[in-house]
Amino acid sequence: MKVKVNDTELELAPGTSAIDAVFAAGYDVPYFCSQEYMSPIGACRMCLAKVGAPRQDRATGEWILDEETGEPKIFYFPTLMATCTTAIMEGMVIDTLSDEVRGAQNGMVEFTLINHPLDCPVCDKGGACELQDRAYEYGSGLSRFRFDKRHQEKHHALSELITLDRERCIHCKRCVRYFEEVPGDEVLDFIERGGHTYIGTLGEGLPSNFTGNITDICPVGALLDATSRFRGRNWEYDHTRTTGLDDASGSAIIVDARTGRIERIKAALNAEVNKSWIDDGTRFGHEYVDAEDRIKTPLVRKEGELVPVTWEEATGYVKAKLEGIADKELGIVLRADATLEEGVAAKALADHLQTGQLDHCPRPKASVLPEGDAARFTDLATADAIFVIGDVSEEVPAVDLRIKDALKGVSPPASLPHGVPIADLRLKERMPRKAGLLTVAAPYRVDLMRHAGRSVCYPVGGETAFLSALVKLATVEDELSEEEVAALGMPVDEGRALIERLAQAQNAVIVYGSFVLASPAARNAVIALAKAVKAKVMVMGPMANSYGLEAIGVMPSHARYSYQQMIRGGAKALILSGLDPAQDPSVAEALKDLELLVVHHHFANATTALADVVLPAKTGYEKDGTVVNLEGRYLPVRSAPVDGGQSEDFTGLVRYLGEALGVRLDGRSTRSAKRALNHLLAVDLRDLPDEGLLAKAKSRPLRRVSVKEQEAVSGNVLLVPSMVRPEFVSRNPQLRAAFGDVALCLHPDDADQMKLVGGERVRLSVDGTLRKATVRVSETVPQGIMLLPATPEQPVGLVSADLATLVKESSELEVA
Amino acid sequence: MIELETVKPFFTDKDELLDEILGRYPEYGRRSAIMPLLWEVQRAERHVSEARIEEIAEILGMHATEVKGVMSFYSTYHEQPVGEYHLQVCSTLSCSLAGADEMTDFLVEELGIVNGETDAEGRFSLQKVECLGSCGTAPVLQVNDTYFERVTRTRCVQLLQALRSGELPEPWRERGGDNVSAEKATLGGDDA
Amino acid sequence: MSVLDIAKGMGVTLGHLFKRPVTVRYPEQPVDVKPRFRGRHHLLRHPSGLEKCIGCSLCAAACPAYAIYVEAAENDPDDPVSPGERYASIYEINMLRCIFCGMCEEACPTGAIVLGHEFELADFVYQDFTYGKDDMLVGVMGSKWQRREATQKGRDVRVGLSSGPRPELEGVDY
């Protein structure tokens, strides 16, 4: 459609909003209430413009012409229109520059500021505030309002993480709409009316994994990140756009650091991946970076004590120790959120030392690489049938939000010259959701089930049987045996209906995560199911770069030990990066027998206490490199200016160790690692664009060596994925105050039987490791089983806990 | 929380009423029943407590916050029990210009309660509300469901006397022509 | 050159002998500076005793020499440091960097920072040129060195000028 904005004519698709036409033409109108990916509602009345269009004669269908010029006559709307809720029409004329429009905008700014407190100097939004900017651009700079402003609560804690200043609120309704439209829980609403309106919620806190996003979209300083309150002004922060390494989604984030400290994390826009939303784990999970016990210099054990030394001395010590160790006896293990560059460095080091004992952890027993058609996030958002096995809201929360996009049935908007449309007119408030297209299966009730048309709780630990039964339904005509029906966890008809729905869908997606990955048989079954119903698959790996590290083969080569075996006597020397296996006393005993234990970590922990050499590691916010998210998208990781002392990532470790060994290894620097990766994957990773790069890797993943590992079929504790990493929560009081402690979830009957009540802090030996947690009683948990968040050392799966070791602690939280 | 457990749900033995109300709306518009449900509770209990809000939210499959949002929009619904006579003073523009603020001050002084309060005997409640839609006859004072228009100081005193003696007088109706010139000493006019 | 000329010259000299000298006996005697002289900064307080500074960092933003560093924190409502929610927990000015231009004073929304008249800022250690809140809050006289000398010798701080911070800037309304 042809549209004329001021003096610029342009061609736009029908259905575009007038505000987007204005921006596409390179002009500007102010707005507060519109927001990318949310419904336009015209609440703030800032985007007023003079809008008109030619008219057709009803009878003849011809354009009514202006008698003087002979051109189609423009009929203007009788009043100024809010451009965000106006769709363009053929030949529409939009005027944003006339005095009339300017006057209206000026008036609206003045009106909006009537009740705004103007405490900008103490407001954390100051300097990045939309109202401030718009008041400068469009306001008159003067107010005629000489009366008392509205006074309301200045510091209302909406939750531990978010503060609400009710005086500053300008009633744009972004946060209210956000909760209803994006995570789908209408937990905030306007209370009262007129000038007394305020944002509020009934009940305590905000029950959602995505609450932090409202601080990003608030156009004023009403909703603020409580964890970064007063830490700095917006112009003082160094903003670093990078990729979040908290989960496998590869969500784009902006790390704001000041004087070497991370003060806050905000969501960045990546239309293909996370849009402009991130989960609370990614946003608030950074507190551990500035922990006081951060290791900042290399340490070497001398006469039983760890003594600070230089990197050269530490690596020299390692070199001397390595000389006596035969090739196969050395193991190198990375944490699975290490970058590709670190993976290459580890591989180069392993090759040079001729050890095949290389691994990453947590590495599920089954491959995290999708087989067959891999689904992208956009496939998920446009899918017409989705089958989820697992707890996406905790594993990879970004997937949860994209599934909810699919429920709305609105495909991702086309990009305009100025980027994502500001007002997508297809989106409405309270859209009906097509819950029927979503089926969720998990061993216990998960949050996404509230939004699913059909949900199934299959028996705990029964993934393989459950999926095999479904495969049988999809492929074989035979009736299911009684056992198989039991494994299905739902009536057979419903199972058939699910299969039918998936098979008939144009764009079906099966999403599976750690529960399935815990067993190769279950994974094979889900792949078979996907093939049978011609669905694409999305695999939620346990960590940020599980996909990438497996793809480049940071894994034990043939007939060598895996990580779990290495730490239990399979190696004589170990280099561990970012891991803490010594929490398990039996492993700690085994580690004591090592000839050399090098630990590359950020903090002192049980394993560093046993180490011969401790090397300071960079956190995910300080590294430069590349990760591969669960779609197979290469995403850039950039370093924020954080004071990490002499810490280095694994490429740095390999550089120093290479110097000590007298070799120049691949991956001794990010640059050399990128060169090696180009060779390995045929992808140029230099200067990756912000939105990442989807490229087919040249080399196929290495064949996984099948290490005989017993599949657990029984146990009383199910280790489950969690959005907030328990290894950080349990060691950081700030995080714990915000998110609550690591939770041990129980069924009420079990709790009664074990004489436990909610809120009690307990210690329990789970699979040999002593875990601390707070009891939470919930009906969603199946009877006879306890849920506990998994850690890298204790990956998702069914394990046994010795209930005799259960000890109640006097609650530290209460005392504090 | 204790209250929530002990209070008997309002709609438990009122299935017929519930069906009737919900039956007025199509299934996809179930949430529209929020107003009549709130009204039922309010009529029976003179206010809608948080427990009732949650109960209604559950019936309609909404979040309690949303119900509270709707409820607080209308000044006719109360979260706290109100007194026998609920005095609502319109405080929007027309009434404000015609002296509603002075009327409020007068009532505050007379009754000894401020905006949003109920007196100790549970007799009077005072509330400033948004536009009552009778701008032509400002200032307006609403007592329970009755409008008293063009309230002057004299009329206000008389009204209070009547209310104190326990009767709600018939409202004086003065729509149409401006025939109160003899009494143009409205409260605002007095002071001006 | 005549004797008369010499006498004339000597006369000028003689005349000056009886005039008031233009030199001052600094540092034995204090000096006065011009009213608008810009010297060391002072952080002012409200009459209630609360600090005027709210830690907004606008002075740091305005500073052309990047001499100011501010860290803010939340006031304890029971024991506030400044009015409102926010106060400066750290307020530092590096006097070596400062060019005494007075931009901080202009940027301050509460009139908390004022350039005073003290000019004797010489010291011995680089670190001592970083003035914190304790060194600048109104009531504290003298440079770090002057105060150190005073404690060592057990006498009052001796400052080489007679006036305090610029009086017209105290009690700025906001």
C-alpha cells in the first residue's frame, strides 16, 4: 500500500500500523504504551498525528477527486489519531510535523508530567528514561500545573526482585499487558481509576519465571530492578551486548558493569531467538560473579598450603608434574557452558598430551544434537502442534515463551526498515489461546501444563516406556499391552489423538530435554516418534554450549574414560574447569589419590581444597568466544569489563601451559581458536553478527562412544532442571533471598510421613553427595518421590537418597 | 490466610443463582459475569472481601488481581464494610468547581471522619469518588443509591439531620432549568 | 640628569615607604580571597543536619576532568543520611584532577556541593589528594595535611584564610 508520511512516499504491506509507517519513513513520533511484540492499545495518546485518506465513491467505486487539483481528495479524520492503533490505508497521508500535531504532543507531555514526580536525580531510570527523552524532544519545558501532585507509595516491593514506585507510573499499561500476553499470567492489573490508578497485585510476589522483563519495558522509573537499585546511573555503566550462558537458549543480554563489577543485566533484542525477553535466572543470576571468595590469582600447593603464584609458575609446576604421567592417565574436563574456543583449546591440549580422556560436564547420556529436522525458535513460534517432554519453563525458559507465541497463533512479525514493528496490529489484548495444539508430558506437574490443552504425567523414570508406547501407537496397529498402557500415563485414545494431531500438523515440533536425554533409549524413541509423525525436534541441552561442545567433539575418544569414570580412579592426573566433583565424599577420596589435580574455577570449593594447582577462571560474562544454542545457532559471547583479577578462560590456560610445554597450540588465544574452528566447522566466527549465524557445520559430530553406564530405574529423588543454578543459589545469600533456597519438593502425604513441614531447612545425602535444601510441600509432586534441582555434578535423572541421613537444620534464613 | 480457610464460600449452596448468572453470557464471555457476581456478594454482605474476590476469580477462571482491578474501578463496590449511610462526594471537575471540595471539608468536620473512613458506630462512611455523571447539577452527593444534587450548605445540614434521625429523605430533583437562583448560595458560591 | 630628577625619584621611593604594603604575611597571617574564588569543595547539610547530597552523580557527569566518583545507597528510613531514598555512600573528588571550574556546583540539583575558599591543598602522597565525604562535609576545615598536622601537634587546624565556603551558596533552595 502506498502511504505518504509528511513528504516521503513509501510502499508498505497492508495491516501495518501508521506508527510503523512513520518510523519506516524515517520520521519520529513519541510513544510510551506501544512495545515490540505486544498489543497496541493507544493508552498514552502520545503518538497523535494528523491522518487522512482518499475515499472511494460507494456507487461507482471511483476515487473522489479534489476539484481544484484533480488528484484524489484527502479526507482527514476529524481529530488527531493515535497512530499506534490506526492501520494504514491505500493512499493514506500522515502528518507528524504540523503545528497542530506538535501542539497536541506538547500538551500530552505536559499532561503526562502533571502527576510525575520529577525525581529524576534519584531515579535509576534517569538517563535511559523514555519519558525524560520525550519530554526533552516534544515537551515545552514548562509546566502550568501549580497544584499538589499525586502522592502514592514510593517504594513498594512487588517482589524481592522488583520495586514499584507508584508516583512515577504513567499508566501506559505495558507491564499489565506484558504479563497477560507474554508469559500468559495476568498477575498485575490497574487498581482504582482516574488519577488514583495504580499498578498492583493480590497476593505475595509475582508468580512467574519472567518477571524481570517489566523493568526493561517500563518507560519510566516506576518498575525497577531491586537488585541493582542505586548502584549507578545509566551513563556510568559499560553496556556489553553478549549472549547469556545461563541456559541453552542463547538469549541476547546486555551486561551493565561499573568499576569492574556487574551491576545488572538487561534483555537485548534478538528477533530470532529470545525476542526482547529473558528469564529471571538469566537476568538476576549474576550475583555470584562479584562474590567475595572469588579466586583472582593462581594458587599452588606448597607444603600443604595453597600459595598465590604467577601463572608462569603455576603452569611450570603443572608441566613438571605432567612429565611423570603416562598419556592415557591424564583427563581434561570442561563445564558445558565453556565456549567453542575453550573447547578447541582443550582439544588441542588433549591432542598434544596424547590423551583421549577429554570430556565436558554435564553431558547427558544421550546426544544433545537433534537428529532429522531440527526446529528453530521461529518454527516453534509458528508450529500448529507441539509436544513437549520435560519442564521447559525451568530448563530453557525462552522455549516456554516461544511456545506461548505459537498458542496465540500470530507468526513473528516481518522486519521493517526500523526493525521490529512497534505496533503489530495482529496482536490483541486477551487473545484466545489455542491451547489444543500443545501437549505437555513430564513425570510431575510442570508449569507449562496450565497452558496446555492436554497434559500427561507419566510414571517417574518411565520416559523410555512412555515414548516407546507412543512410537508403537504411531507405527504399529497392534493394541498396547497392559504395561504399555500404564507407561503411557493417559488413556490410549488420548495417545492416539496426540499422534494424530502431530501427524496431521503442517509444522509439528517435538521438544524434549534432560529427562529424555538421561537415557539413550528414550532419546532413540523420541527420534523414532518424530520420524513417524514427521515432526521437527528441538533438544534442550543441559547447558549453554552443550550442543557446541558435542559438535566439535569435546568428548572421550574411543575406549577412554568419561568424566564420571575419570573422577573415580580412571585418571592419575586431572584438569577440571568449572567443576566441583568433590562434593561427593567418595569422589573426594578418589581425587586424593591423584598425582596431579588442576582446578580451574572461580571460587574456592570442595575440589579446590584438594587441588595441587588452582587456576582462576573467568565467568561467562568475562569471556570472549562463541557458543552454539539449542537451534545450532552460533552466537557471540563478549567480555564485559569485570574485575576478575588474573583470571583466564581455558584458552588462556592453554596459552600459559603451552608456553611452559614449549608448544604453540591451537586455541592458545580466541583468535587462533577461531581459525581452528573455521577449519573444523567451515564457519567463520570472526565478527559474528549480534543475532548469530545459523550455519550447517561441515563435520558431522563424532560418534559417541557407548560407555556402559547403568540406567537408573529406581530411586526416591528425581533430580530436575531448574532455571536458577543451584550451585550458585546455595552459595549466595543475595540470590537465595531473591529466589528462595534450593527446594526439596515433596508430596504432602510424604511430608507427613517424614514429619517435615514446608520451609524447613534439611540436609540429605543424595546419591552420596550431601545436599542442603528447603522443604517445599506441593501436590504437584507424585507420591513417593522427592524433587531436587540438578547440578552439573548431579545431572537430571532418578537417584537414590538415604533417608536415614535426613537432618533438619535450624533455619538460617529465619535467624537472618 | 486463616480467614480464607474459615469463611464459607459464598456461592456454595447457590448453584441456581450461579447458573442463572453464568447462563446470561456465552461460554467464551464467561468473564463478563464478574459484575453480577460482585454485585450479589456486595448486596448480601455490604462489601466484597479478599476471600470473596478470590472465590469469584476461581469461578470465572481469572486471576484475583483482575477481579480486584475491575472491582476497584467502580466506587460502588467496597472492600471494607461501609456504614449504614455511605456518602459519596463527586470530586471530578464540575462538582469540584461547584464546591464539592468545600462540601467534603464540611462533611469531614461534621462527621469526624476523613475520606475512606467509617465512623465508630458504623453509621456514616465518607468517600470521594470520580464523576457520578450528573455534572449539570453539581455538586452531587450520593447517599447509598440516591443522588442528592445541587447540594448547598443548608441542604447538607438538613440532610445530615435527617440521616442522623435514621431516615433517608426523598431527593430533591432539579434537572432541567436553573430554578435555584434564590438559593444560588451553593457551598462553593458561599465561600467565593 | 639633574639633582632634581634624582630627588624626584627618591621622592617616589620615600612616598612608598609610608604607604600600606601590598604584600601580606602569609602564612603567618591568614589571607582573604575574592568572594567568587573557587577553592576546595564543601558538601553541605540541610538545617536539620541531613546531608544535601542525594548521590545522583550528576556532578560526576558534568565534571570535565572526570575527577568525581560517587556511589549511592539506600537510606535507612529510621536513620536517614539525606532526605529521600538515596544518599551518597561514597563521594570522592580527586583534587589533582579537579580544575576548579565549578561545573559540579552548577549541575547539583540540591545545591549540595559548593566550591569554597580553601586553596592550600598541597600534600605528600598521591592517595591523600582523593578527598572523601569525611574530608569535605561542611564543618571540616583544612586540607588533609593541615588536619593531620593539627592532630599531631594537638592544636586547632590552621587555615591560611579567614572566610568559609561562599556564603551565598549555602542554603540553596531546591
